[in-house]
Amino acid sequence: MALKDLSKTNQEKIKKHSSSHKGGMQSKHIRNMIRFMTKGDSFSVAHKKAMEIDKKSKNNKSVKRSYGY
């Protein structure tokens, strides 16, 4: 599950795409995409899956919790 496991074309796509994400290649979004792509998904399918995870993660963080202290 590493960038080197992808084809040169997909490596370049991921590197270019990572510049639009905070954290670059180390961002959770990019790491998820690499994981999906090494399991056989295309760039676009991996991106959609990573976006779903990002969306769920963002929703969980925005929930205000009241602990009543």
C-alpha cells in the first residue's frame, strides 16, 4: 500500500492532486486514495471513495458535544 505500487501515470496524478490538499501527500485524503488505487480502483473511483470518507469525518467533527460539566 504505497505510492511506488502504482503505475507511473497514477503516481503523477496523485502527486499533482495532492497539491490541492492541506498536508499534501501526507493528507488522509491522499493516503486513502492510494490505498483504494492499490486495491484496484481507478483514480476517479478512489477519489469518490476518499471524498465520502472526508465527508463523514467532517460531519463527525462538526457535532457539538455537551458533557454537562
